[in-house]
Amino acid sequence: MPLPHPSSAPDGIRPSGRESAQPLGRGGAPAVPRAGREAGAPSTVGGRGPSVPRTSLPVPGRPADLPPAHTTLICVALPGLVISTEEGQLTGRGLEGFYMAGRRILSRCQVRVAGREPVVIQARMLAADRARFVGTLRASPDAGPDPDVVVERTRHADGTELITLRSSAPRALRLPVEAALGTDLAELGDVASGRAGPELPASVHATGLRWSCPRGYVTVTADPPPTDALASAGMLRWDIELPPGGAVTLELRVRPDGRGPIRAVGRGSASPFAEPRVLSDEPGAEALLRTCVDDLRALLLRDPRHPADPHLAAGAPWRCGLAPAEALAAARMTLPLGTRLAAGTLRTLARTQLAGPGPRCGLIPGPLRDSGPHLPPGCTATEATLLFPVLLAEAWRWGLAEREVEELLPVAERCLDWLRTAVGDSTYLPDPQPAGPFRCETQAHAHRAALLGADLLDAHGRTGGTALRQWARALRTAFRDDFWVEDPAGGRPAGARTPAGRLVPQLGSSAAHLLDTGLLGSGGLAPGLLDKARTEQLARLFGGPAMDSGWGLRSLGAKEAAYNPFGHRSGAVRVQETAVAVTGLASADCEKEAGALLRGFLAAADSFGNRLPEMYAGEQRTRGSAPLPHPAASRPAATSAAAGVSLLTSLAGIRPDVPAGTVTLRPFRGAPLGEIALTGLRISGAPFSVRVSRLGLAVIEEAGEGLRPAM
């Protein structure tokens, strides 16, 4: 049944946020397109928001060779970022350096002690925003083969580096320490493409050095002040007295444009997240949750004009800006940590919604995304527009204040009006490109938006819910026949259907969105596009070796044409879609397949030190192997960190309905991680704790007043 067209298109809200997930340049403007993977929608310089694309869609950029990031240590506390190799020295090669809002403010920081570089023996992340490098050297002439001085460098994303020298020599040491510094003040896009240019000349300034160019200036100050500062060499020098067994610390502070300390959005009371904890028979669960929340805090952004509205950047180092669809998806997966991020993300994107008249009225702009070898690029604007009412509806169930829901409801209505206009007289939501296909996952997004949107409209006395449900029912009926590929193995959902009726039969992880139906009232889930038998068949396919790599779900099955284990849409494991598959399979009572994917996810997380990249290679897991990193993957990534939160909290199957005053628990019956206790979650702003036994029985241990277990 086609949806009736809305009689009139209400005015939209002019956009002021950024549409693309690009590195932030000066003032917060995107600096470089996501080469070869995603390209951002047009944006203006200076962080004043995107220009509104009204007649054409942005297209993906041409593939480019990006410097590999998988071997680097990336410290993030946006808008600050520092990228280092395991050698500890910043040499100015590749991506190395301190960055602020997408500009490299210090490219080189090489430390020598007594004329020698310390031998680095360890490099590791301490938290999302800092790393430590430990080196040693022999300073005493009679020390023999044993080092007697340890040089420890702690590097912070806020532009601070602490250099501590510790002596174990039996007598006092007098050591010259030198820090050779340099910068090009280049944008990350120019650094990534090899166009950074030469280092700028330095001048002596206060207790350090200063560099300037037409784009701005940067200073490095030292505490204690250096003995000498040599502008021509870009060098600070100290004469250090180290007593026996003593230690001395030097502090370097990098500050751009005369600013004070870089203040991270997600630290302290400004963080929108609760302080969750997990206790489990699975030893890695607590570290995973802690790391995921730490990475989410590090990726938080705020528009200076709307500081009360936090939202997530897509990931570092390439995507330190707002990607609408991914920001909404990550906010949805982190609802167990509170609704503040959801509210901030929704308000931020509401300001970008396109106004009418015209068929794009109500659309939330977004870039195109490469869809792999079998489909043309897809439009993330469609995904974001359909996710907006879904996130609002579910955040309302999780306790978003009615005042905030009422404020955002007109924006959700315009999203749903756009859906009605885009469907027109058809049963399916078409691709925005001329003669483009009807995508399987797009129909899943649209069906979920229609049902959850109708539920939200009805509950708030708005019209349109009946028509949305009628169209969703017609879509379910047609989809089950039109999007199923019959074969001797039991069939599969098609990846897409062309306007002429030809099916694209390749199976990939995007089919996991068919399992994500969304939360309705009383702890119930919305119906899906697949019936029970075909859901179970999809579960068998996801559990088979062609799709389950042992580390997670491949984005394209290993037996499909053009399979590439490193292809980001043609075989690599995409963390977000693996998480969607696990939670969807568990909700559909396909716990065998869900449990296998979950264990692979946790094993991969452990291999990556619990900081999951957005994707990694889909190579088959074997005894003693480890997942292969993708050299161009963002790490940390918002959807990957949010996926870790979602998976761990989904083990308890928490389904709140704050408007009704109830919470339903549907835990994994098989208790794949044994006993698990989740504390410090938030429902309606109040603490919430739950425990699941080894028998799969769940009990609420703490809940806010007025919230009762559903019978």
C-alpha cells in the first residue's frame, strides 16, 4: 500500500552543523574528504555549518593512498589529537604530530639525552587521550651493559608532554637534555596527501619557541624554562642534575593561536555518559566497557554556538567531524548510559534539516557512502533521516524528558513526511540516485521508522500514525516475496532489487539491519520484514563459515564474487553491523548464532586492546591467529565503541518503557559470559543496575522511583 503524500511540506530548520565525517580544519571545518570510502557533503569554511545541497548529491571521492594508521598510537580528546609511532619520537614523518581542530600544531619533538636518543622499550596507551613511552640509556661510563637512566614520556592529546628522567646510578649525573621541535602548521588533509610543506622557521618566545604563518601561530613553552633556546635549530636545551636514585620532570606545552589549555568536551561534569561498570565471569568484559566509554568521551564534540548539545565525531584520525547517520546510530546504542547524548545529537541534526518546498524537505543531509562492488554508492542522508524518529522514539522510552520530546517532535514529523513523499505511489523507498535500486537495508530502516514513528505520533496526539502502519504492513507483505532469493540451501534476502525487478543476490552484513526492528511500548519489539522461518534461515547463513569469520560478521560473504577480506564493504568485518547482528539474533531467539558472533567480537576486542577499529580484515580465524587490522580504519570509532556498550548491556535485554513506568528484561538465556552484573546505567536519569545469573535469569538490583519490573 503506498503512503499518501503529505498535503503540504512544513518549513524545515536551516542547517548549521557539519554534514560530513571529515577531519576538522581551522574553526571546525572539514579538511579532507574520506578518500576512497566516503566523501562529505559541501561545507563552508570556518565552522559556520554546511551549505545546503538542494539540487545534487555529493559523490564519493576518488580512492587515494592514505598513510597507514594501524600501527600508530592515537590519543584523542577532541578537538585535540596526537598521533605517534611506537618509537616515541615525533619525527614529522607520516601522520605524526599534535593536532588541534585538524591542524598539525607540532610535527616534530625529538628528545636526546647526553647526545643520544633513548632506546624505546615500551609504548602503550594509558587512556583514550594519553600514551606513555619508556626508553632507557647508559649514562655512567662504568655502568656496564645495564641501563641506569629511564626516560619516560607521557603524551597527552591536550598538547602536553611530560618528560621524566629517573636515575639508578650510584652517583649524581649531570646530563644535557635537548628537545628538537618543529612544525608546518599543516591541515590534516594536506598531511595525509603529502602536501604538508616544509617546516616553518622558529623564533624564541618566552620560555620556549614560536612559529607563525598566515594561517596562525603556535607556541611551545617549557617548565622549567630551558637553559638555552636556539631558534635556528628549533631546539630547547636543559642541563639536568640527577641525584642518585632521583628523578626530574620537564613539561612541554603546545598552544595554538595564543589559546589556553585545550579543554576536551567529554571530560569531567561535561560528559553526557553515566559511569557504568560490569562484573562478569568473562574477565575482559570490564576492560572492554571501560575502554569503550573512554573512547566515546574522547570523540565528543560540541558546536560552540550550542554548547549544551554534545554529539559524537565518527572516528580518528580521518573522521573527526560529524557524520549524521553514524552519530545517530552511536547515540542509539549508548542509550543505556543516559539520554543526554541522544538529545544533543538530535538537536544538532535538527538544525541541519532541509526546508521546503521540494521533495528533499525534511531530509537530514549526509554524504554518499561506497556500497561495495555490487551496488552504487548509498546515501547516508536517507539513513540519517530514518534514524532520527527512531532515536527520538527509543530515547523517549528510555526516559528523555517530555519537554525535550515535544521540542524535537516536529523535526521527526518532517522526517516521516519526507519518507511519505519519497515513497510516493510505490511500495518501496527508492534510492535517491536516478534509476537506483531499492536497497534491502533501506527498506528495513524505513519500516522501523514508520512503526516507531507511528507509535511516537499516536502517543503525543499527532496524526499520521495509521497511514504509516498501513504502509509498513504492505511493505512487509511485498518484501517477503520480492526480496527473497530462492536456492537449494534455503534462500537468502537479496541485497537490493532494481526498478525492473532484478534481484542483487549477494549476501552481506547489511542484511543484519533486517533483524533490528526497534523498541515499542511495554518492552515489545516492532515486527520485522522477515517472518520467523526466514529469520531463522538468515541466522543460519550468518552463523556459517562464509559470513562468520570467527572474529565477526563479514561485510560480504567469502563465497561471493569480488570478495576481498580487506574490502570495507566487500568482506571486512564491520564492528557496528556485527553488533547489530548479535542483538538482533538474540531478540529473535537465535542464540546459538548470536553467541558465536559475540565470542568472536570479544576475542577481536581483546586482540585490539579493547579499542575496536571501525573494521578489520575478514580473514578466517584459526588457532593462534589474531584479526588483521585494516590500515585505513578509524580507531577509535564512535560506532565501534558504542557497539561494545550495546553488546554488553544487551546481555541483560533491558527494554524500558518509562512513559508506562515499566522495564522488561529479556536476557540471553544461554548466559554466554556466565554471570554478569551491570551497574551505573541510566534510565530516566536515575541509576539502574541489573544482574544476570549463569542460568540466564535476570533481576533488577537498582532502579529509579516509579519504575517497576514488567509482569
